[in-house]
Amino acid sequence: MTWLITGGAGYIGAHVVRAMADAGEKTVVLDDVSSGIAERLPAEVPLVRGSISDRTLLADTLRDHAVTGVVHLAAKKQVGESVEQPLRYYRENVHGLTVLLEAVVDAGVRRFLFSSSAAVYGIPDQELIAETAPCVPINPYGETKLAGEWLVRAAGRAHGIETACLRYFNVAGTASPELSDTGVFNIIPMFFDRITRGEAPRIFGDDYPTPDGTCIRDYIHVADLADAHLAVARRLAREQGAGDLTVNIGRGVGVSVRELAELVAEVTGFDGEPVVRPRRPGDAARAVAAVDLITRELGWTARHGVREMVESAWQGWRLRRPEAC
Ligand SMILES: O=c1ccn([C@@H]2O[C@H](COP(=O)(O)OP(=O)(O)O[C@H]3O[C@H](CO)[C@@H](O)[C@H](O)[C@H]3O)[C@@H](O)[C@H]2O)c(=O)[nH]1
């Protein structure tokens, strides 16, 4: 197999590239480096710079590198931005995927792994969200991920492609400091950002129907997530005619915002108290994965806990902003 990893220079993508390359899989990366960083890639992995919407580049890349499988991660991923710029999200995440799938079909590629999101569930009403839960996304980002799943499965059925859709829960941490997330869009980097600027981290709402009143999420270490990609890619490579595999990628363990704030304070040495702010619109009280399916299908389970996520993320943060820490 030779795997094309789109978005492979991004935070999650680079971890997937590293895990697959370390395991001996042949990989090539397609990334427009708009938010990705070329230096995240191992020297032996070729980087093709460009967009998934560039038909000619796609056809050339699939042919020149004799690609036999695709791991598709290139996408826009900020919920708030997707509300402000829905057309851009549909263009990049849905139209871009259509172009990529057409190129995949034309090139005769028969393995396709799609990076989806727990955002497809919207506001879940299950204690542990099974893959069979209703998909009712509440923002354009989640809509584009759900539409993406439909596209991938339909193309798979029609063209005999083995497909998998991985629904990531809350991804955090880093396998090594230089691969860390450079964005400040999720809770852990947002807490670090406040603390290193000498401000108290903010808790968005403490009146939710949860034990401590703050939102509960299922945090998954990016290194575990990358291992899950490797396991799924290998499974796709072995299969013929098995159809689609759609699975949650999480730990099945809920952690509250307040618990996370305490852990972040401990790791960073912050000795103040977080401040409570009003609820953020669109936040579910609880979103925790049921993980029986991936465990049963692949024997995969997460190995890293939330402390390792915070500690590794803090190392990455300090590497990038030594002056602030
Ligand atoms: O400074 C902060 C930042 C966040 N939160 C809370 O922390 C929780 C997690 O927030 P965040 O890290 O922004 O993640 P989610 O809103 O859960 O969304 C993430 O996880 C989803 C999958 O579960 C993905 O679809 C999204 O792309 C990804 O941003 C939420 O309850 C937030 O209200 C705070 O209280 N204070």
C-alpha cells in the first residue's frame, strides 16, 4: 500500500503520518500548508503542496506515487468560523471531498479513510453516544462532516471502495512538542493562553445538569487517535467487499471543564481560580463516546490519560512560546 494523507502537515495529520511511517507504511502527503507546517513531516515523506480541489494535481499525485489508499484529513475545522462562513466550509469540506473522490475513483484507488467528527451528533441525548445515535449537527462544520460521510459511503458502495469514517471526540495533547497544535481554538490551548498572559482561565457555564455543573467531554490523546488511523488503514487494506466502517474515536471517559481546569492549574503551576462566564451557545452538556464498536472491530483502545494530554500539550506550548512561560 501507498497512502496519500491529505492535510498531513496539520496537527492531527502529522501525528497520523508519523504513526503510519513509524509502523512501516509508505505515505505521501498532500497539504496546501495554509495552516499546516511542512517541518512537522519526517524527511522521508514526500510533501505535495496544493489543494484537494485541484483535479490535475490530484490525478498526477495519485499516479506518480502509485497511491493505493487515501487518508483524508484536509478540512476546515473551526465551529465558530463555519457559522460565519458556511459557504466556504461547504466548498472546502464537501465540494473539495467530491473532487477528491472523483480523482480516487478515476485512479482506481480502493481504500478511503475519512476524518469525521463527534460534531455530526449535534446535542446528543445519550450518556454514551453510540454510532447508531441520531446525527443532527447544529452547525455548518458538523453538517459538512455528516455530508462528507454520506459522500464517502455512497462513493464506496457505487465504486467498490473500502471506506471508514472516524468520528473524533475531543482531540488533545501531542506525541512530541514539535508536532503540537498551534491553534488556540480548543479548551486546553485556550486555558494555556489565558494563564501565560496572566489571566484566569474561563469556564463557559457552571449551571449545566452535570455533577459539578460544567460541560463534560471525552478527551482523546492525538497519539492514540493516530494509532487508531493506522489500525483502521490496515484493516481497510486487508478487506475486500466489507463495506463501510463508521466508528467513534474516544476513550469513553467523561472529564468536566472544572476537572480539566484543576489539572491544567496543577501542570502549569497556575495558582489562581478560573472565572465562570455565561454558557457558550451551542455547547452540549455532555458528549462522551461509546467505544465498544472500535474495540470489538479492531481491538483498539486508547492508552493515554488526560494528564498526559495536558502535560504534553504544555510542553508543546512552551516550545513555541518560551518567552511567555
Ligand atoms: O476557555 C474555554 C474553552 C472551552 N470551554 C469549554 O470546554 C468544552 C470543550 O470546548 P472545546 O475545546 O472548544 O471543544 P468542543 O466545543 O467540545 O468541540 C471540539 O470537539 C468536537 C468533537 O467533540 C469537534 O467537533 C470540534 O471541532 C472541537 O472543537 C466546552 O464545554 C466549552 O464550553 C471552556 O469552558 N473554556
